[in-house]
Amino acid sequence: MTLWHQVLDYLSVNGEDVRSAVLQHLYLALVPVVVAFVLSLPLGWAVVSYGWVRHPLLTLTSVVYTIPSLALLLLLPGLLGTSILDPFNVLVALTVYSLALLVRSTADGLAAIDASVVQAATAMGYRPLRRWFAVDLPLSLPVVLAGLRVAVVSNVSMVSIAALVGIGGLGQLFTRGFQLGFYMPPILIGLVLSVAIALVLDALVVIAQRFVTPWARVAAR
Amino acid sequence: MVIRFESTTKQYPDGTVAVDALDLTVPSGAITVFVGPSGCGKTTSLRMINRMIDPTSGRVLIDDVDVASERPARLRRRIGYVIQHAGLFPHRTVVDNVATVPVLSGTPRKEARTRAYELLERVGLTAAMGDRYPAQLSGGQQQRVGVARALAADPPVLLMDEPFSAVDPVVRHDLQAELLRLQGELGKTIVLVTHDIDEAIVLGDHVAVFAEGGRLAQFAPPEELLASPADAFVAGFVGRDRGYRGLSFATAADLPVEPVTAEGTVVEGLALVLDDGRPTGWRDPDGRLLPTEGTHTADDSLRVVADLALLSPAGAAIRVDAAGRAVGLVRQTTVADVVRQRQRSRLAVGAVGGSAG
Ligand SMILES: Nc1ncnc2c1ncn2[C@@H]1O[C@H](COP(=O)(O)OP(=O)(O)OP(=O)(O)O)[C@@H](O)[C@H]1O
Ligand SMILES: [Mg+2]
């Protein structure tokens, strides 16, 4: 039997498992990005607005990034009081990583705004909060969304690690392949699907980016 | 809308006194220009009007109401604001940029846009440009959008901080002419900041010259500034040629004009050549035709006439009527006489009043 037939065979027998692994993978990868994105907006704002927040917060984000993901997954149950098999650990771990990344890009995005444009908005009679949503945030989006692309793609790849601590997602297909003595079909299926998910999600962010920042492409021309 | 500074002082936290006890009344419905060297507190003074900066002591009043008693956002929506490089919102189309303040004040978006398209045409752009983003316009066009945006809510007061200093001289001249045309229609109370004394003299109904350390050195109409600078600083700042530039404010209409005769006019050996009454040049004794170097009408300034008299090969500026037909000549000597008379009578008035200006 060729490898191709083995793959088809595997899918016909375990199709349902693969499908739920894909859904689980998407869930574990995307929920943290959404949560981190929402949290990164006030934090990024604090970094650019208050000088004293900047250094500690940005240092913290760098430190977080140096913690190995496996170590974090093993540590979190102790900190959160969850069981080691609870997917919540993965959600928290990936939220922390995504947040570390997105706080930086939000702060960079906000810092890169032309100050005279913000001043003009204030001089026109915007109150601070409305101005932030109407002017500051949209103008920071090109940089913020670039950070979001990185966060989405890196989350998709990091979710696979979760299988090592027994949590679902496409990583399970790798562990299954190992357990079966380097049986290729599940490994290959897991690999192809996680690359495909990363590519598709990345493309979706790019499309969203074009949709919400049409002016940025005009300016680049 | 009269804007009054009452011993207004601004000291920044680092100790810099940007504006020092400024007393100044900006008259209603006219263009007042703040001019002076870099760092003398022009921008700071301007921004104390719309509370972008609050004074450390003293007050700023608009129509006798202290601006400090007003809510900043509400106050600012009644005061148009234009800055260098326009400060347009890059993420909004031109028409939405213009509609900003009306939308902020609660005008329905559709209505605000309709009016914004009209305003674009009013400042010399096309409605089609309204659908572009600011990055798709030239610097001069962006500046026009900046003016349209400031005018959109029809504010009685307009503040302009070096609005035309980032564009090339030709465009700047167009924009200045456009502002004067608009102001002729609108009659706003405009405060304009510039460091270009020539711009101040062209645009200002009144000019406030600021000196280092936020001191007001002189506040006067431009012709007075040129004719009688208050001190050495102002004289130095106003620069050379002030006698010559002062002629911009005198009309040519009062000049004595020598008539052009039907049988031919000869000046300094040169004969004026006319074609159906229109001057085409000066013929010299050897039969060569020399150019006229231009003509003037009774509506031009004394400066134009003086310039033409200097350029003319015959030493005489040619006066024409609306149809371009020569009606007379003004010789260099005549111009010089008139200028001397003007200067004598002005200095005599100053001496009688006992005031140095
Ligand atoms: N935020 C600030 N903190 C401290 N000093 C300031 C601040 N803003 C302005 N200054 C100082 O106040 C003085 C006046 O500044 P201002 O911007 O009003 O000058 P200006 O006349 O507009 O100059 P320019 O023609 O260069 O724009 C300058 O010495 C400047 O360095
Ligand atoms: Mg300034």
C-alpha cells in the first residue's frame, strides 16, 4: 500500500477524530488571540500614555516570551488550581504569549501615529475617549494587525505542544503516530492540516486588514 | 468675535516663559497675523485661544467670556483650526475629513457630507476629490482641505498655525489669494501665525510682531509697521526695502498722470508706439522697438507703478484703461515726488502726536 492510500485509509477510519481535532485546534488557537487582542488595547494605551508603565511592562512581555511553552503548561495547573488535562491551561498559556506579542505591537502602532494628526483631532473638539476610538486606534491598526498575524500563526503551531500534556488538537495526531512506531499517516495529516490552518487564518487576517485599512494601501502607492 | 488677551502668561513646567504678560485685542471680522522669529511664543499664544494650552496666569476672553469657563471640546467646535501640513486624518476620505466637526456636533452624516462636497468646491477643489484619501492629494490640495475642514461648522473664529509654510512659493501665493478671497465673503475673525513677514504684510489687517521671550513688540496695521516700526527689533525684523514695500498700501489712483497725445508721445528721446491705442513698445532714434516692460491701471498700487517706472526704458510707467488702451504716463520723477510728500506728511503727523509709533 502506498503512503497516499494509507492516508486515505486512516481518514476513512478516523475521520471523525480528525475533524474534532481540527475544531479543537482552532478553538485553542483563536480564543487566546481574541482575548489577548482585547486586553492589549488598554495595555498598549497605558504603555504609550504613561512613561512609568512602559519599561516594566515591556520587560515583562520579553520575559514571558522566554518561558518555554511546555514549562508553562506544566506550571499553570499549580497556579490556577486546574487539572493537568484541562484545556483551560492551554487557553491561559497562549493568551499570555499572544498578549506579550500584541501589547508590543499595539504600543508600537500607537507610538507611530503622527502626533500632529492627534492634536488636530483634539483641536477640532474630540473628547479623549471618542478620539481614541475614532483616530488613535484606526491609525495604529496597520501595525497592530501585523502583530495579530504573527500571533495567530504562532498560536496555531504552539497548540500542537498541548498534545504532549494530553490535550486535544492536531498535536494528538503526532503523538498517535509516535505511539504507533512512527506510523506516517496521522503525522502527515496533522502536519498538513496545521500548516493549512495557519495559512488560511493568516489569509483571513490579511483580508480583514485590507477591509479595515483601505487607506494604508493608498498611502503606500 | 473679539479675542482679548489680558496679561496672559504661559510658563512651561521646565521654566520657559513662552508668553509674557500678553495684552492684545484681536479685532472682530479681520485677519490678525502673529509674526516673529522661531520660539517667540506665537503657537503658544494661538493655542491658548482654543484651550489646547491653558495660561499659567492672566486670561483669554472671546466676546468678553473667559475661555477657561468653557468646556474645551465644546469651545473648540466653534473655533476652526488649521495647521502646517494640514493634519488631515489619513484614514478618512477627504469629504469625511471635511465633515468631521459637523458630525461631532451631531449633524447627520449624510447632510454633513453633502455640505462638505460643496465646501470642497468653495476652496478650489473638485467634488470628485472628496472620495480620495488625503495621501492621494498634493500638499497644496491637502492644505485647501484643511481650510475646508476648519470652515465646515461655520465657526466665527479661525486659528491658523503656519498654514502655508510647507508648500512651494507659487502654491503659497495661490493659497494666500484664496484665503483673502474667502475672507472677503466670510468675514471671520482669523488669527494666523507665520514667521514670514511678507506673508504677514500680505494677509494681515493687523500684525502683531512678537519678540524673543514672548514679548509683544508691536501691534499695528501692516502699512504702519513698515512706515514706523516701534523699535530696532521690529525694524530689523520687518527687514530691508520697507520703504519700497510700504508702497503696496498706497493706490496709484491719486498719482498725477501725463496724458498720452494723439500725435505721438516722446519721453527721453523714445517714442511710445501704439496699436489701436494699446502700447506695444518704445521706438528709439535708431528705429529699434524696445519693450514696454508692462502697464498698470488706476487700481494698482504705488509699488507696481514705481516698479514699472524703474523698468521702463523711457523711465515712465504706462497707465492703461480697462480695455488696455494707453491713457497716460507716470514718470520716475513724479513717483519720487509723491513718495516724498507721503513720507513727509506721515512723519509730521507722528511728530505732532509726539508718538514714535
Ligand atoms: N511643551 C513645551 N514644554 C516646554 N517648552 C515649550 C513647550 N512648547 C513650547 N515650548 C517653548 O516655548 C517657547 C515658545 O514656543 P512656541 O511653540 O510658542 O513658539 P513659536 O513662536 O510658535 O515658534 P515657531 O515659529 O518655531 O513655531 C519656545 O522657547 C519653546 O521651546
Ligand atoms: Mg509655532
